[in-house]
Amino acid sequence: DSGVTQTPKHLITATGQRVTLRCSPRSGDLSVYWYQQSLDQGLQFLIQYYNGEERAKGNILERFSAQQFPDLHSELNLSSLELGDSALYFCASSVVARSDTQYFGPGTRLTVL
Amino acid sequence: QKEVEQDPGPLSVPEGAIVSLNCTYSNSAFQYFMWYRQYSRKGPELLMYTYSSGNKEDGRFTAQVDKSSKYISLFIRDSQPSDSATYLCAMSAGGNQFYFGTGTSLTVIP
């Protein structure tokens, strides 16, 4: 158990809908990273927050947004969902902003029908 | 061309075999190299971490980095059925963004 928690574990929704994924980092970790994992693309970095501020952006679509709250939990919002958004979404956390050691949560499996 | 290339396998070996997993990369700025293990329906778990070139050993696991060839390897000695998982390589230039391989699926047969 990495200490990173993610909810929900599974999410099934329809195209065009909007969902919110939640992540709580390990105790003491200030940085949160979001990743998308699909079969053909592997693990893709989406976005990073450090202590409430956006720190780095990867291949995140404009339909997706994220934020980190004062209690350090983070939410990833996915809107106007498409079939291709079906994937595993992972959150990872680290103590500092630039870290080469990230601890991953169990993931949220999103299925868009 | 992808930043990181990894043979997806699947790889199937008998228990006790030595396993070799590899990744190649194109960005010469990468300095940090990681191997993650991911069991089915779980998040990736950090297995090995190496900075720059050289070897690092941890129990049955050895990570090798050859920066001149842009090639990294993970060796697993005396493989066990519990090693059956997907192994992901990851690398970073020291900034915030990690680049992952697509993963190699390994099955160790008892």
C-alpha cells in the first residue's frame, strides 16, 4: 500500500458527460501528479500540482482540468467525455516539487460508453 | 518517434530463470532512470532507481544504464511466480515530467 488513495475505483459513464476523480496524497507529500494509462499509449503524464499550484503540464486535453485543494487532495475533472477517454487514471505523489520518486495510487478505471 | 521504447512482450519464463527487460530512449538529457512493477489492477510500484550511468543491485534485481547507447536494462535473478507483473521503465531529465515505456508483461511459470 503506497499511502496514496483514489476514488472511485471504477466509473462508468456515457459520452458527453462530466466526471471528477479524486486523489489524496501520502501524508506529508505536497506534490500530486496525474497520469492516464491506456493499452496503446502506456502511462501518459497529464499534470502536476505542488502545494496548491500548477507546476507542470503534460499531454492534458483542454476538456480536462485539475486542482489541488488546501488540504492537498486533488481532483481531476474530465468533461465532454469521448469513447477514447476510457482508461486507467492514476494519481501519484511525492514530497517535493521536483522528485524522481513518485508513489502511485491504485487508480480509477473510467469506462465511457 | 516515442521518447521511450519498450518491448511489450509478453515474456514467459520458467521459475528460477534470469529475466532481462530493456528500454531504449532518444533524449540524451535523461539522467534519472526508474523501473516500476505493476500488478494487474494495481498502481505502479517503484522497484529501482538509478542516476546517470552504471549498475545498481537490490537483492535479485539489477538495473543497468548505458547512456552512450541510450539503453537501460533490468535483470531479475532466480525469478519467482510472484514476479509475474508488467514492468515499466521510466526516465526523467530532472524536471517534473516522467516519460514511461508502455511496459513489458512478464509471466514466471512455476
